[in-house]
Amino acid sequence: MHPLTNENAWKAAQKVIAGGVNSPSRRFDAVGGGTPVFIDHGEGAYLYDVEGQAYIDYLAAYGPVILGHGDPRITRAVAQAAAGGTVIGTPTPQETRFAQRLREAIPSMEQLRLVNTGTEAMMSAVRVARAYTGRDWIVKFAGSYHGHFDWVLVQAGSGPSTIGQPDSAGVPPSVGQLVATLPFNDADSLAAFFERYPNRVAAVLVEPIVGNFGMVMPQPGFLEAVSTLSHQAGALVIYDEVITGFRFRYGAAQDWLGVRPDLTALGKIIGGGLPIGAYGGSKAIMAQLAPLGGSYQAGTFAGNPVSVAAGLACLDALQDRQGYLRVDRLAQRLTTGLQKEAELAGEPVTINRIGGAFTLYFGEGPITDYASAQRSDGERFARFFQGMLRRGIHLAPSKYEAWFVSMAHTDHEIDTTLQAAHETFREMHR
Ligand SMILES: Cc1ncc(COP(=O)(O)O)c(C=O)c1O
């Protein structure tokens, strides 16, 4: 028997798992290739690979791990719920309690449904919006990721107001004819689109704060314009808060930013690290759903008791405002330090930080939309990523992803990360 190493774990995975990974972003193709680290377990702010190497984790599983890995409040709740049955298939009072908690935190979600992933939440929100409006078209913003269902795997076209083309093999070309992709933070192109195609659009899908071409804030007035223009055109606005929900404060970004969508999709954090999604809006819209209405959505695992228990435990923990304040302070220290280290090394970088989430782009800013994020230097990022990984810092293997500081990080991990960045920037300039 060979000892378990990252290398032989990777070889074994590639034999039985397509591409060796269960989600494509886990491969290292975008950062110069190489063997991904195979994780044995996580604890607090750390991950430990199968060879026993420790990493300070900023991937946070692409967002859900806000409390840190293996938080005892979550593991207790999970164990307790699992002992009572891991899936029930009939209603439970805990689902209602969880839905009540979400509605209290996000008033625009007057009624909601629990599903299993962010993809499902967005897919179902799009369907109910189409049922409510009786229209087929949707508008999304370039570079935003809303999950892997057909309608949203459509990339930016060659310019504003271009009807997109499907981006993934296996998505019928006819799908792209119903989806328009416009630039984020550009209300004029949305206005022009509605002028050209009135009365066609069911919904405009928007991440109110973008997390998928790095962290990007909406410019002042953009979200308000999206609402006004969409409503004038009879379209609904769907906020994808799968990343932003409970990220910066208890509740969603919409209340923090003072804007109210017609439908909201949640996922990631709200499950306390277990698979979950939720979508909801006004009673009138949600009344479209079967069996009261004609729009069908269902799920064997929807409202899963273990996910709901973990979600409730997570929401309890997040009610402590101090946690968010600490994460904010640590992320501010970290980004200030990274900026300084980059400057000392003569490396031009741009950092977009919102609370405990930020993206370090290689190149000059500002980064306000997908086009500017695309211009950032992927090769410089790849070298930085590999240098940091060798020094025990675990980042997402893509220049478009965020770093997430969790509530388990402390000043010690920030110091260690800054020392690693100091050495990595220097190494890049040798
Ligand atoms: C904004 C956004 N929406 C939806 C999704 C899809 O969520 P899931 O991976 O749980 O299906 C993601 C996943 O990264 C996301 O970032």
C-alpha cells in the first residue's frame, strides 16, 4: 500500500471522477495546473491535507464556511438532528421555524421555499418569475454566475444588449435566444435593451453585490435603476444573494443597500455548511407554485432536517454582531497589509473589499464590471496562488474568486498570511 499523498489521491480521483473533481473550479487549470490538495479535514480557520500539511483557509468552500470548519455549534445541531432521521419527506415544524427566521431577517421574502442548492434556488426563482409574468426572456449581467442550469450558462455577447449564445456544450442554442447578457453597473444598456425589446422580459437576475468576477459593489443608483427600469417594463427583479446573504451582516445585502427585489435566492451560508438553498418573494408571486398555482417545483430532500438544523444553528451564531465586526476588522488589516506588500515589491494590484470578503486583482483598477475584471493578470495571480499555497495559504484557484475571512480567523492567521504574501511577492520579483 502506498501512503496517501496528494499525488496518488489525484491519480485515483481522475480514474473514477470526471476530470477528477466534482466541480470544475476545484482543478488548478487556471493557476498553471498541478495537483490539487486533497483535504483530510478542516478545523476552525485551517484545512489539513492528506499529507498532514496545514493551510489557512480563505476559500471557505466558496463561501458557506463563515463560522470556520467544524464549528461545535453546527456539529452538535447536525448530530442531534441526524439522530432523529436524516430525511423525513413530510413537513416538519423546524422547516417553518427556519422559514420564519429567514423572513424576519429578509422582509422581501414574504413566502419562501427551501431547496438544496443555490442553483436550484435561482432556477426555481426564474421559473416562478416566468409563470407570474407569462414571459420567457431573462436578462443577466456578464460575468455573474447563478448556478449551472441551462438558462444562466450564457456568457456576455460582443457588446451591450446582445442576445447571448449558450456557453456550455449541451445547452440547446434556443436557450440563448431567451437570455440577454448585459454589462453590470451599466444602467444605460439596460434602458436601451428595454426600449428595443419592451414586454418580453420575465426577470432581471442580479447579484446586488457581485461575488463572481471578484467582489464588486454596485455603483450608486445602479440597483435602483435596475428596479425602476425592470418594473416599468413589467419584469421582475431577482436578487441572487447566494453569496451575499448573511455575508456582511445578519440578513441580506438588499436591506443593507436599501433596495427591495421581487424575488430573492439564498444558499451557501444559510445552511451552516450543509447543502441548502431558498427562494422567495411576495405571496402573490409565490402563489404561482404548485399545488396552489401551476408552476411546478419539488424536491425529495427539500427542507432536509439536518440542513435545516445546521442552518438554524448558524443563524443563531450569526446574530452576534461582534462576529461580523471582527471579520471586517481582520479583512481590513489583511487587505491593507497585502496592498503594502504588493507596493513594496512593485506589483500593481487592486483590492475590492466588502466586509470580510475581498478580491486581490493583479493590475490597475478600478474593477467595476466583468470586462475590467477580465483585464486583470491571470498569470501573475497564478504565480501568487502557487507561492501562497506552498506557504500554507489556501486560496481559490481562480483570479475571479473572493477570499473569505471567517469568524474562526484571528490576528495570528492574518500575520502568518501577510508574512507568506511578503515572501511570495518577493519571490515573484526575483
Ligand atoms: C451568486 C451565486 N449564485 C448561485 C450559485 C450556485 O450555488 P450552488 O453551487 O449551491 O448551486 C453560486 C455558486 O457559487 C453563486 O456564487
